[in-house]
Amino acid sequence: MADEVRAIALARALSIAAPEAEVIFCPGSDALPGEAAPASPANVGQRVAALHRLYRRAQAGEDRPVACITTGEALARAYPEPSAFSAAPPVVERGAAVDLEQLFGELTGIGYVADERVDEPGEVALRGQVLDIFPADSLEPLRIEAVEGRIDSLRCFDPGDQRTIGTIERRELGRVSEPELSGKGVTLADHLPDARICVEPAAEERRTRFLALAADAARRRPKRASADTVSEARWSKAVGDRALPPVERHAEPPPRFVEGKAPLRAFAKAAREALEAGERLVLLGSARDLRFLRRRVARTLKLTVTDVDSWQAVRDADAGSLLALPLAADRGFRCAGILAVAAADLLGSRAERDDHATAATDTALFDFGEIRVGDVVVHEDHGLAIVAGLEALAETGGDAIALSYADGGHRLVPVAEADRIWRYGADAEGVTLDRLDGASWQKRRGAIDAAVAESARALTELAEARASRTAPALEPDPAAYERFAAGFPYTETPDQARAIAAVRTDLASGRPMDRLVIGDVGYGKTEVALRAAALAALAGHQVAIAAPTTVLARQHLLSFTERLEESGIAVAGLSRLTGAAERKRVKAGLADGSIRVVVGTGAVGAKGVSYADLALVIIDEEQRFGAADKARLRDLGAGHVLTLSATPIPRTLQTALIGLQQLSVIATPPARRQPIRTSVGAFDPATLRTALLRERSRGGQSFVVVPRIEDMAGLADKLARAVPELEVVQAHGKMPAAAIDEAMVRFAAGDGDVLLATNIIEAGLDVPRANTMAIWRADRFGLSQLHQLRGRVGRGARRGQVLLLTDPDATIAPRTLKRLKTLEAFDRLGAGFAISARDLDMRGAGDLLGETQAGHMKLIGIDLYQHLLESALRTARGETVERWSPELNLGLDGRLAEEWMPEQELRVTNYARLARVEDMAGLDALADEWEDRFGELPEPVRLLLAVARIRVAARGAGIARIDAGPAAIALTPRQMPDPVPDGLVEKNGRLLLPERIDDPHDRLDRIEALLDTFPTPATKDAS
């Protein structure tokens, strides 16, 4: 196939259509030819596993049909002999004997990298009797738990939240390293010597292009590049008479029923005609879509739908059969007496076209609660400090979090009080710590409390005012909307589909929509905006889209014009680059309503621009607009506002978190998007040339980015010498605005091979063909800047590559190099959430109602600010809010055992999480997670959780203090219950249980049982 996307799609379809065959997908290497850096672990793992399966099959003499699906580039590579893949990978099986330390050593020996948290292919971690591994050839990591030297369980877990998602009995652990190539190697065809070979024309073109690139690299690096390719002559000899003609499409698709006025009725008519003609009718779709359609189709046709599991079963079915095959497809087709109707033909954009869409990434989006050693934190009573670590408390046997203050101050905070510690967010070097006495802190805190309370009152009034407003209900003709939605050439990700559905519901509700859509760079926020604009415009109203730069505005203008063209909706642009005559025309069209959609910069809200019927305002990259500009844009229309951002400013995020805006998070990457391969290294002309030429050879474009305009001339000379055959386009801030706009939009349209630019390209420029970026002097960019830049590549179907280049003659500070290595490590999809959070929580949300950006959040950190604001909002709404925690004197305490959870950072983080749990369900969930991640709970951890349960129960029962010893238990209620629970004696404001209980655990059980007998206070206090 031409590329991996098509190859994987074909492999999945074949696996379902022909289950009797063995379908093997073998990817080509994602390393540049002649490059020193190895291929990515997942890429190697898939390839080695595929070639081992082919070798094992040949040795066993299997006669089961086999199909090896691969790419044009993979055919151009040379491979080790089939026997080099004979080594069986390590195998784990439930019940088998195991030495986890020995297995850990074996895994690191075959290329696995030890890491604290396993969430990427090729990583492994050993914690006592639990080994986590992400097999290089697997889609999900595996947790191996041993008991008494045998494997007790094999559990697949989610790499994001680390929780179990299923169990298995046996698993091969694919290798992360592949055999060395000796001599000239063999072709991929030699690994399946009896197979017929079918190469589609696009794949053949890719193969020959790759050979040309490899030849160029070989001339420059003969020792590296010459041995790993297969020449034209060798490939022709390997194919011999085994070639098959390319597969051609003969079948025609059925009508797209969803675009008609009555889809099911139109389908029923076509279905009856086909069945009466003796054709077999088969529904194709995901399991979910087939469940949805099966009953409706059966009822409409008054026939039974028969499930089948292969295409052969469809062909063998009786004439006139109605069948369902769980094979996701974009469109149906008709061939050889069979009418295949895809779920997408009936459901349109609601259909789940690919069950195997890219899995959701880690959605620890803006999860500010984790506290780690070295973090700057705020103690509610004592102010800013640094987490120094954990220290044992001799009197109880529990742990305390050690905090370091100014002037050498040191305070131990029992872990039960960790809920009073909040992460501040900034680096230690950037803040002034408080003194241990807390005097300066208390003064600041008092002023902040008053200001937060005032903000909360104003915000509550604003929320009430918004809730009472109405807005036009936007409900266009469903058929027209479905025709528009069908123009989206990709599969909506689950999060994207949810965001679109939420917007559709909001716009139809009759109340003003104010929705914030957060999604990482390239995750499909623009499609959400397009759908919203179509809903409003097709309903007969006007839409204004505002972007922060003329380049992005022009690109949006092209996208919206193209997508809305067939709908007959007039789209126009408005920015500082719009000519006088065009500006006059657009203003007139907006005023009389003939122009339904206007795309531009802040100019769409300028003085003199009036609208006939503006229903929806869309603000893209909202973090780049000032507060006044956003307020003016918001006030333009009838009340519907959609805001898009990859890294929203904290003020915007805050309004969503406290409920002033609805929030949609797009955390799943597009199904065709792959992680961007990121590498750090000194500038090398040969490496740069190879990367840029490879990109052009696969029909793509490249960015070369410099930190300063002064650097452009020097690098332009380097590019002219390194790649004279490539066309280089330049763009930087000192060029006239129209020239920048023209150069960047021309490049985005496909003109030019390389765009040499400053970081002005980070503002949302979408170049689908751009898959390679080289950043010169990467050490001069900030982390979020680099991530935003990186998001400009790999936005199409191909994997992106970013080279972070440093000056080979300059000395890079260790801290700077560490920052670059962080970006290299965060090359998984969705990493923007992890990277941008660091900048977010340092800037402060500012006054939610005013202009000040620094705000009180800068003084106390985002976590504590959000907590105070939530409490103040509840108070402003008339709720009783009181923060307190029961005092427990139980004579014992638990702890997170070091041998069970070895990393101190993990223990600090989990102590803080435990302290913030407010109910029994939360405690049970945390206990389940700990047991799942770290193995069976040891005695100290069970004790820790038992004490936590008592704390939660005491808070719910209104018990301020508990004193317990072998002779008696004393409870001090905040308000004496009436009547006093049975068995308790009231004395001096306390309730006594004069019962001797020597065993500490029995005592804790008795206390918990006692607390269950107390009535829950009428007004529940906030914890």
C-alpha cells in the first residue's frame, strides 16, 4: 500500500472479512535512511513481531492462507535473513513460574527502557512483585503480578490512568531491538517466498522515491546508507513471476441515504428492490452501529437480520438474505449479487467508521493537584514553602510531609493534613518563600479572601443574568446539515463527536451557548467550529469567526469557503489586509444579510461593522486576544459564543471550571494522526538534507524555524548549500503584512518545499502536507513555544518528525538541555496537555471580571485560588460552607510502605490525593487503584486507609474529635445529637463508649460502626 494508514485499514478489513486467513501487518522503518537514530520502539516491535510470525509459520509448514500487508517504503528496505527472527520473544503465562527481577533484566537486555511510569511502548518498571511493561508490538501495556514465584495475574491497563481494563492468560513480549543487517540482507518478499505480490501504483511510486532518497544519503554517508536498501534490479528479481495486477475498484456505492429527507424510507426502498432481485443485502459497521441499526432495519423491512463473521459467509448466504457484518467502512458498495450498505450511508457523521480509532490519550488535563518533591507549595496556614520529602513520625509510626521555608525554616505536616497543602506551580527560583511564623502570609491571605469573595458575588450575579437570557434556537434542515458533515474527509474522534453533539444541542436549546472547546494542537477543533457555523448559517442566521492573525484568518476563510460552497452560503473575509472596495462590499453584505459567514481578525467586531442577524460568534486561539477584544466580540451577536483554544489562559479555563462556560475537551487524537518523532542534536547539514529530501520524496513539505530574524540569512545560505534542489519560501515579522500572508498561505496551499520562518508560524497555521520541521537554536525557545511549533507538522495522515537543533559551537546549559529532552520525551499524542499546564499555572488567571492578568492567583497559586473561589461561590449562592477536619487520636497510624511503593515522589503525590478524598466511594476507588498498580495492600497501607475511612465518616457524622485507647473510646461531637446513640454515655460534652478493646484493628472497626449510628447533619459541611 502507499502508506501505513491505508495498509492498517486494509489489514483490519481483511482480518474481519477473511477470518480463516492469517493477516500480518509489517511496517517499514520510521528512521531516515542512513540516520544514526534508531526507529521508534513501537515501530521496531511491530516489524520484528511480524517477521517472527512469518518465520514461525514457515518453520511449522502451516497451510493456512496468509496475507502480509505493508507499504511501498518497506519494500525498498533490506532485511536480515528470516532465520535472524527465529528467536522467540519472552512469553508470560498465568500460573507459570517467574523471577520478576530476572525477567526485568532480560527485557532491558532486548531493548526495553526502565521508567517510573509505563505509558509508552518499549518501557518497563519493576515495583516489588509487580512488573509493568508496554510490549513494543502491543496497543496497550501489561501488568504482571507474581505471588510466591508464580504469575498470579496478567492485566492490561490504560496507559493514561494506569487502571486495569482487562485480563489475559498469555502474552508474548515483543522485542524493542531488531537483528543487525549482515551483508546486503534480503527483500521483504524473501520472508514469504511463495506469496503472490500485489503493489498498488502509489506504493510503487513511494518505493522508487525512497530509493532515490537513499541513494542521495548514500553518496554523503556511504558507510551508513548503502546496505539497508534493495536496488531496483534486486527487487525485480525477487518479484519474478509472482506479481499480480493492481487491485481495481469495480463496485459502485449505493446512495448516501442519510442526505435524503427520509433516510430509512429511502434505504427500505433500495433494500426491497435488491432483495426482490435475489441480491444479498449486508449491513457493514461497527458493533455499536450494528446494534443501533439491526432492530430498526428489521422492523422497517419486517425481516430478520442474520449476523455473519466473514465475507465468505456473505457470499455463501441464500439469495435474498439480510445480513450484518461487523466491518467498519466509510461507504457501501454493490458487486456480484451483493448490496453492501455501510452504517455511514444511513447514519452519516454519527456512524462509528472505525472501531480501532486511536485510543484516548492521558487526560490529566490541567490536573494541578499532584504534589511532588521539589515543588513550590502553599500551606493554607503558613504560606509558600518547598516540598523537601517525607519523614517518619515516631509517636504514631506514620509519615509527615517535610516543608522547607525561608531562612532555613522546617515544618512537618502529618499526611492526614496534606489537604491543606496546595501546589503553587512556579519554579523554586522564581518565588520568595514565606517565613515559618506565617506573619506575611496571613496578611496576604486576608486581603485575598476578601477579594475572592467579592469576585464570587459578581460572578454569581453574572451567571444568574446569563441563565435568564434567551437566544435563537438554531435547527437547520437535517439533510442539508448531513450533506455538509459528509464533506469532512476523516473519522471524527470520540471526543470530537461529543463536542460537535454538545454544540448542536446548545445551539438548538433556545438559550445562549457559551462553550469552551479545549484540544491539543491539531486535534480537530476547527471542524467543531465548521459544524457550528454550518448549523447557524443553514438555519438562516449569520456567523462571525475571529482569528488572532491575518494568516490564520485567511486560512480559515479558504477552509470555510470551500466547505460551505456546495451549501450555497456566502462567505467573506474581513481583516486589515482587506482592500477598501472589498471591505465596503463585505460590510454591506453583512448589514443586509446577504453574507451569512464572515471570517477575519478582530476586524469582524470593529466599529462600522453591523450585522442583519448575527447568531453565533466563534473565537479561535482565544488566548491570543485581549480581554477587551474578546468582550467586544462576545457582545456582537444574539448570544451564542464558541471559544477554541489549545492552551487557554487561566481566566478562560477558570470560567469553564466554575460553570460560567460549558466545557468540551478533545483529548483523543485524530484517528490518522501519529505521535511526532522528536529528536535533539547538534546541527548537521547532512542530517538536515536527508530529512528535507525524504519529506519531499513522500510528497510533503518542511518547516525550518529560527528564533530571530537575524538568523534567517545565515540559515538560508546553509539551506542553499545543503538542498539546492528545494524551493525555499521565507516569512518573518519584518516583512509587509500582505507579503507574510501571501507567503504563508501560498506555502499552505502546496507551493514551495521548505518554509524558512520565525516562530510566527506557531499561530495555528495548518499545512496538511507538512510533516518535517527543523528548529535551529531550539534552546532559545520556550517549552510551550516548541510544542506549539511542533504541532504544525504531522497534521495529515503521515507521521511528523521534528529535529531540535543546537549550535555545535555553543555550550548548552544543563537545565536548557533538560528542557529540550523533556520535549523529546513528551512525543506522544496529547503531550500538549502535560507541557502547557506548566506555563498555565505560572501565569495566574487574573481577575475573572477585569483586565489584570497577574491576579491573586499569582500570589497563592492556581490550586488554592480555585478552591477558595469555589467556596466563595457557594457562599454567594447562599450555601453553608465550613472547612474543618476531625482530630483523631487513635494511638496508631498507617503509611505507604516504602518497599511497596518505592518512589518517594509517588508516595508524596498519593498522600496528597488521599487527604483530598471526601467520601467512601472515593476511598474505595483509590484503594482499588493502589492495589491494581502496586499489588496487594500491605498491613501499613490497610491501616492508613482504615484511618482515612474513620476521618471521612467522622466528618459526615459531625464528630470534631475522637480519642481511642484500649479502655474506652471518646467522641466529641460538634453538636450533641438528640437522642444520643445507644451504648454511648454523655459526659462533659463528650460521648463515651466504656468498652475494652485491646486489638487496635478491632478498635478501628468499632469506631467506624459507631459513626454509622450517627445521623447525617441536616446541612452538610464542605470539606
